[in-house]
Amino acid sequence: MRVFKTVTLGCKVNQYETEYVRQGLLGAGYREAAPDEPADLCIVNTCTVTVESDYKGRKIIRALARENPQTEIIVMGCYATRAAGEVASLPRVMRVVTDKRQLPELVRELAQVEPPAGIAAFDRLHRACVKVQDGCTQECSYCIVPKVRPVPISRPISEVLEEVRRLVDHGHREIVLTGIHLGCYGAELPVKARRRTNLVSLLRAVVGVEGEFRVRLSSLEAPEIDPELLQLMADFPERICPHLHIPLQSGSDAVLQRMRRRYTIDQFLACCARVRAMLRAPALTTDVIVGFPGESDVDFETTCDVVRQAQFAKLHVFRFSPREGTAAATMPNQISPAIKQLRANQLAEIGRQLRQAFCASLIGQELQVVAERVLEGRPSQLSGTADRYVTVRFPGGPELMDHLVRVTAERVAGECILATSARAGTSLATDPTEVRWTLAPRPRAGKGDSLGPT
């Protein structure tokens, strides 16, 4: 019996694709290696979004070769696509998969069985990702992804539904619909077909699957969040998480234009306002890049102001990293690493304050939580993730584990909410770290607050 191990870098789509290969091998009689056990076969799924992603991939491959001297290493993912020759030269690499459409054939060759149509479980996770779409043609000036995943492909709705049913039957209570460009689901189809196969029609079909589960959408662009989608989310608040991840990237229209983004700040903020108007207490999360070429102090302060106006529930801050092969890598007026770090730190602090304010805004609200774990040393208290993408601790016994539970938010402890179980009606024991948070408005930076010349 061959023994294998997998390593995944990068996005939810990569996580899904690794799981697909993993289940194909398990179904053919392969055994997954224990943590310190040598493996005959290592599968590495790589990312190439940044130079650091490539470095991590190479480091992991070399470590696997060193720790598993008899292994065969197969490398797939975006780094493998972008630099196949470079990857093939690494120790013990026997095969490089340059196109994710080759994964069924890879499983067929390795396992000598017909590859699965999809996955039936998501290893070690309470939530399961379902890849419904691949490919991006948007060509943002900083992003390499359209060059390594250029072909838009949407899975048939019937195939997605079968996979969701399998995952729900396996006990997964949260299904995350994901793709490289999720909002473009169905966009490559002929016009007539797009009317029947788009994100709203897919989501409406998934909502109709029987069983105890909820659905969360991964990242969507602001122009893709239309009233029809929001109405569907409003119609099924128990089934569709009121959480949208909408990448902002910058709060400056001038920077957005150089990034080749497809919206203005006024349009972005109007989108956020529509979401809040149609959904009850929604969570809006986002990505922001600091230090993009030519970003001035004024551009950065404008970004900070827009982030506050949007009242995000969570902020992911990235320092711009020049990516060879993208337009932004050769743009003039590159920003120094020191200024990037200062701006990232400042924006991260704003994000921390906004996170605490969002948690505080949920006090008194009823939340739907997946009971995921028993608190260490507290067998009668559980922890899980709420529909609004916050961690919640609440009283409950083992009978609630891996189920959807209704709770009422009572207090905030850091970035965690302490809640009362709607079923039990008892309060969580007092925690010495709990505190009620308020967000004080931060004044605009004056001349003396400049981060230096750009």
C-alpha cells in the first residue's frame, strides 16, 4: 500500500483541488501518512501570487525531499503553471502538472481507477469548499492569476448540487461556494445559457438542497453584487450567510485606475450601502493593498477614510509585492519597503478597531453558529463560527457539536463574542478578559502625520 501526503499553499480553490486528488488516492487504496511518517508520494499544490509564495513552495518541496528521501514529488498549482521548468529542477520532483484540468487524468494514472466526479468530504474542516468556477480574464495590473488560470470554466449546476448533497450527508454544516472569479460563474456560456446558469441561479438551486447546512459565498467584486443576489440572500437568511467579501484594494480612484479595477470609490460605497439596506447586520470583509506604485500619502489617507466609511467587519491588509509578468511590476514610483510596512501597520490597527466595533454592534443580535470545538478545560462550553464570520463562545454540551446552533450575542472578549445559547437560555460564565468595546473616531492625518515622501 502506497503512503502519501499533501501540502497546500494559497486559496480555497487550491484547497478544493488538493482534496479532489486526495480523495481519489484514498479511494484507490492509498494511505495518508502519519505526521512523522515517510511518504512514497508527496503532492504539493503551489501558489504564485507573490514572490514569497514561490519561495514557500520551493522551501516546502526541498523539505519534503529531505525528509522523505525515497519519495516521488508531484507539483501542481499556479507556481507549477507559471514556472514548470524551475519547479521540475527541484529535488525529487517527478512530475509537474501545469493545468488543473489535468487533475482527473493525474488521479487516473496514479490510482488506476476512474477519477471521482467531485469530493464527498473536506478533510479536518467543519466547512467544506466547493469549487464552482475556474479562470479569470480581468487582468488587474498587479495580478499574475489571469496568466496562470486564463480559461473561464463553470461547473454544471447539477454537478455542484450532487457534490453539495454528498458534503451535507457527510456532516459538513457550512458550504463555501468558491472560484477564481466567482462572480463570473456562467459568464463564458452563450447568452441564452447565461440566463439559466449564473451565480444567482446556482445559489438558488443550492439553497433548495435538503439537510442541515448553510452557504457562504467567497470573494465577489462590487459590480457583481446586484439586487437580485441581495434579494435572494434576504429571502433565505437561515440558509445564506449574511457575509460578503468585497475586495476594495485601494480607496483612491487614481490608484484603482492604475490597478485596472472596474469601479470607482463612489460605486464601491454605494454597493456597501445597498448590502446594508437589504440584509440585517451583514458582515462586509475586504482586501486592501498598500504601497501600490505611485500611492501618495494623500492616496493612503483616502484609503483609510474609505475603510472607515465602509465599516468593514474584517480587513486583510497586503503590502504591494511586484510580480514579474504583471504591468505593475515595472510601473514608476515604486514605494519603499519601510513606507509599505508603516502603512500596513496603520491600516491593520484601523482594521482591528473596526473588527471590535463590528463585534460590539452584534450585541443583542441572534446569530447562527456552527458548533466546532469544545473549549479546553471547559467541557460545557463550545466555540464556533457565526454566520457573520466572527468567533463565538457559548454554553452547550457535546450533543450540539457539528450542528447549527442559534445563540444571542451578549458580550465581546477581544475579537470573540460571548453568547447565550438560544436553546439552553443560560449565560456564558464570566471571563476576566471580556470587555465592551467602542470605536472612537480617528482624526484625519495632518501634515505632521505624513509617512514620508513617495
